[in-house]
Amino acid sequence: MTPSRILLIDDEPAFRTLSSQWLASEGYQVQTGASLSELQSRLDEFDADLILLDLSLPPHFDPQHTLAALPQFIERPVIILTGHGERELALEALRQGAWDFLAKPIDPDMLAVVVKRALTKHHLVRELNNLKSNQGGKQALETLIGASPSMNTIRALVSRIAPTDVRVLVTGPSGTGKEVISRAIHDLSNRANQPFISVHCGAIPADLLESELFGHTKGAFTGADKARDGLLKLADGGTLFLDEIGDMPWAMQVKLLRVLQEGSFYPVGGRALETIDVRLVSATNADLAEKVRLGEFREDLYYRIKGVNIETRPLDERSEDIPLLINHFLALQATAFQQAPQHPDSQAFNWFMQRRWPGNVRELKSALDSVAAIARNGVITLDDIALLYPDAQTDNQVSTSSASTDSANRPDQPSMAHPDQSLDAQVRALEITLISQALAQHNNNRTHAAQALGLSRQGLLKKIERYGL
Ligand SMILES: Nc1ncnc2c1ncn2[C@@H]1O[C@H](COP(=O)(O)OP(=O)(O)OP(=O)(O)O)[C@@H](O)[C@H]1O
């Protein structure tokens, strides 16, 4: 185990030497300093777990001065060392967030107890924060719904690259979850507590994009009546998500390249260079390599933003994700409206499975939202769907009657959608579809669905949990 680090700040050299020797003999790693400015500079290099701090420090020897600075150091425990008769000051220090105080002359046994207690608390708080962020990370991955091989690969990639600062380019058709993936990368990263700033490059007029991104000084252009920070500055410390980066005007591409190369930029009209630290995640549904070939996108920028490429697949190529997405969106709706989740009956379920979704997950979600809004008694039927999609009845009949010739469209016998995938993946896809169908057929009654599937109720429950159904 690495020894705990203690920073001792006191202006008396003899006290510093003796105390630090004693603390070192107790197994602590100790550094010392004699003033407030040394406290700050030591902390830049020595990530102390605890600070022992005298209040009267040079050059002012004014305890109020030290008290005023105290709040910036209390993310770790600070133990105040007071002189005789400084009780009021010590109490004030506790009010400002100090962990405890010790009156000089310091009793080594007392010091040992107080330091140990403070460090134990500090380690517990750190552990709790780690647990919380791991939990947050797990939740972030759970927002990426889908059991298809492509979604499994995406989740694995996201969890590997999120904690690094590597740039990510998410590509794929519209509505396939590029923004959700980008958000999950941020939420799983060490920047999760910092801002996630999303910029839709295609939606901001070209002449405004520069000042939106870089900010501007007062009077930089007509209408700039006060200085304004740009989105890059707002994203400092966090993640900048550039959506539809393929639509970024050429002139802006040059400027963005400079920011990525140098980590700095000038606000519009400004002369002071701003430095920022952002992780860049970009997304596009365009074929950027083709755009580069056509001279519409800068090749140097393309390679700068690419880092790791995550590719999403159209929903029609991963129909095994549909039942999970249906459940997910209906559960979200139920939470939003504080009601029990609705579920589709068997015909409605088949309609969702059979239909093509050129708008991908976004279109599926919007269809579900509107159909669920008009469904009654918690069950979505084909009649409900037909009110909004007049072809639904015919679609269903066509797909049912063509079932004998086209196994991919058979509602009651789902096909092996991906013959090129591993047997495991195909079995999983088939199970998800069959279970979802059985649940729909039996009005979500798990006992009846289990009987129909030839499973024990317990066995079905296990599968439902495993697949997140
Ligand atoms: N795998 C998924 N899990 C959960 N929700 C998803 C998933 N994929 C997409 N969605 C949902 O679908 C909708 C569209 O997703 P998103 O905006 O991320 O797509 P996109 O690929 O960025 O689209 P565009 O290219 O049009 O910007 C959102 O409501 C999102 O929550």
C-alpha cells in the first residue's frame, strides 16, 4: 500500500524538522513548507492526502489571511495548528471547513490519533467517489440499448476508450445513436463531472459558427455589445461534441485544425490567446473519407479528429435490438407519465419487427411514443397503430401471407438475421425475438409465455434479466 502523503506548513524550522521526522517514522510520506505560497506550490506537485497548517504564516503572520485562503484547500482534510489562546481562530477554521485543530505544543500521541482519523475519513470519501463514478459508468453503458453484435462491439469500445483522452469519430446513418454513444463516452470518462458541450455544426450559419465556437470580444462585430465566451471555452476541462462535422465550412475547418494542433485560439476580435483542454468527440452521417477525396473536407483535419472510429449500423441490419428498444422506450414513457409500462400485443409487436425503419432508432422511438399515447388499457394493438399508420393492417397481412416464401418476414418464426455471425450471436438474437413475441402474445403474462416457450417460469425470468427485456 502506498503511504499516505502529509503536507506540513509551519514557519518554525525546528518544529517542521521534528514533526516531519516523527510523521515519517510513523510511515507517512511528508513534505514541508513555511508559507501560504509554498502550500500552493507544493500541492501542484505533491497530491497530499492531508494538510497540517499553522495559521500564522509569513509574510503577513495574519491568521485571518490564512483563514480566508482555507476553503481552496479543504477537498482533503486540513488540521489547523494553533498557538496558545487561539481558540476563537481554531473554531473559525472549523467553520471554514478545516477537519480539526491541535494546540501547540503538539502532543505526538494526540497528533497520531487525529491524523489517522482524518486520513481514514479521506480514504473513505475517495472510495465512495470511486464507487459512485463506477456506478455512473455502468449506468452510462446501460443507456446504450441493444444486444446485436454491433451494439456489443460499440459498448466494449466505449468502455475501453472512454477513460482515455483519445479523440473519437462516430459515424453511421442518422438516428442510429451517434449522440447517445458520444454522451456515454463522456459520462464514462474522467471528465464526467465537467461539461459536455454539443455543437451542431450544420445547424449554425457559417458566419456565426466562428464566434459561437471561439467567442468574441466586445465590439468585435456589429451587435457584439459585450464580450462572450465561446462553446470551446465552455467545454474547457470536459468534452466538446461536434455533431455533423462533415457540414463544417472549409474556413472553419482550418481554424479548428489549429485549435486541435495547438490547444489554443483567439476569440473573434481578440488578441489574447486562450488555452483550453477539451476532449473532442465528433460525429457524422457523411462519408468523410469520400468528402476528403472530393476536396470537401480537409484531409489533415480528418486524421486529427479520427482517433478511434466507432461505426453504427442501420436498425434494419440489427432487428434483434428492436425488442429491447421497444421495452426501453416504453419504460421511459411509463416513468415520464408515472404509469405502468405499456406493451404491444403480438400483432403490434410483429408490426414493429417487420417494418423497415429508414429513420432508424429515432423513427422507431417516435412511432412508439405516438402509438403508446393513443393506446388504451396498457396494451398497444394493431388497431391503435392503424389509426396513425393506415397501412398497418395491410402491411401485417402482406407480411403474414408472404411468410411462406420469405422467412425473413415471418412474424411467428423470426429468421436468423445474420448468417455471417457466430452461432452464439444468432441464438441470442433468436431468443430475444421469440421471448418478446411470446410475451406480446400472452399479454406480458410470464407464466403463460414460459409455458408457450417450453421453459420454466424461473428459466424465462433469468433470460429476461440476461437480455434486459
Ligand atoms: N442504442 C440506443 N439506445 C438507446 N437509445 C437510442 C439508441 N440509439 C438511438 N437512440 C435514441 O434514438 C434517438 C436518436 O439518437 P441520436 O440522436 O443519438 O442519433 P444520431 O445518430 O446522433 O442522429 P443524427 O445523425 O440525426 O444526429 C435518440 O432519442 C436516442 O436516445
